[in-house]
Amino acid sequence: MSAQRKIAAARIESGQEILFQHFARMGQALANPQRLKMLGLLCHGPRTVEELAAKTGQSLALASAHLKALRAACLVRTEKEGRHVRCRVADPAVARLWLTLRETGAALLPEAKEVVSAYFSGQENLEPVSPRQLAAQLKKGAVTVIDLRSPEEYAAGHLPGAINIPAAAISAQAVEKLPQNGTVYAYCRGPYCVTAPEGVEKLRTLRVPARRLGFSVPEWRQAGLKAEGKDS
């Protein structure tokens, strides 16, 4: 190898080392359960620091420290809104990264498989419909989709035509105007959402034959499909 090629190869190797150090910084920011929880929530829409702290059971100071680490790794960006700081994922690629990490962990880690089996025994009741299959059904009509998440998450982004009925607000009055025929699907925050089973059960008690989807808005977007809402 010529001297020039050796110098070029050394420069590339040096650049590669620096690049991997930056990637490792991102990996270090992800290596915390609370930060992963916060990212999972932010994949469904922006939230204030106070909201993230309350949703993850942390003090405001601790939540702020975790957000600082996520922001330093370019995974989250923040903006001042009056007296509050609102946080959001820095780029759609962050949501894709989070979903890939979740799916890879659930598929490969023996411990994760055991947890899914022990704590999410209702997984077999998830409707075996993919985002693209649902998109095709929506085009044909006669499909009702119910979004069980909060109004804020719904406003940020929801599946096309979805009707927002938060799980905690399900009542006979809330469902009386739903279509009386056709297939009814309901979704919340994905396959491991703690609210979804209760919400679907409430709907069925009120004689709404809801089928629970195994995906939510982030998975819909990952499939290359367009959501509706402010952040879509």
C-alpha cells in the first residue's frame, strides 16, 4: 500500500472511531428504563416536563435530569411555552429507533419473553391486522376505529378517521353515536399498553364489539402511512 493510501486509510479509521463514540453516546442515553418510558410517551406526542414526571412516577428534578441526557444525545428537543418546557422527539427517526429496540428486545431477550408471557397474557387476543391491512380496510369503508388515548395525544396524531374516546371516559353516552354496523377496532399505546385491555373490555360491556389492535400511531407511521393531527 502506498504512503498516500495508508494516510487515507488511517484518516478513515480515525473518523470511524469518532463516529462510533458519538453513536455510543446515544446508546448510553437509551440505557435507562425511565428514559425509555419517557421516549415511548413522547412518540405519541409532545409533553411538558411536569407531565412526563407524573406519567413516569418521578420527581420533577429527576425527570429533568433524564431529559437533559436525552437532549444531549439529540434524541429529544425542548421548547419554552410560557412557564412550561414542552418536549418532543427530535426526529421521526427517534420513534423508529424506539420501536426497533422494543421489537428486538421482545424477540431476542429471554427475560423479555418471560415478562411478556407473565404480564401480558392477553397478547393472543390482539387482532392480527397490520397497519397496511387496516389502511386497506379503511379505504373500503364500514370500519370504525376508536382511539383510547388522551385528547392531547389524539390531537398530536391519530389513525385516519379515528374517534377519540379516552379509556377513562368510556360510557353509554360516549358510545351511543358510534356506527351500529361494520368492524370496530380500538387502539391505545401499542401492544404493551396497560390501559388498552380495560378500555376494550368497557366497550364490549356496552355492546360495542371492539377488537384490539396490536399497534398505535408510531407503528402506523413506521409502516410509511400518514396519520392525522397537528404533528402529522
